Amino acid sequence: MANKTREPLVVASKVKAHIKDQKMMTSSEALEAISDRVYDLLDAAVARAKANRRSTVKAQDL
């Protein structure tokens, strides 16, 4: 995972509610890890859009 602190990209209450609906609990580290995965996903999508000479990230880039 990344060492630098970044702004969370997920709504903690929504993530926790989704996990709780499945009869599970959420650790404090899980939210940061989920946000890190979202950053990675978005960075890859941006790179793909740039590789295709587009300035718009589309669903197909994800």
C-alpha cells in the first residue's frame, strides 16, 4: 500500500453498512485499504485513457 496519506475516496458509513449487511465487521485498516485500491483502479484507468489519446476516463477504462 502507499505510504503517503491521501484523502479517502470511499464513504466509510456506506462501506461499513454494506459489510455489516453481510453479517461481518469492518477493521479500521480496511477502509484505508479499500480507498488505496480505488486510487490504484483510477490511476490505471487514467493511464489507459491517456494511452488511447483520450482526456476522458470511460467505464471501459475501469
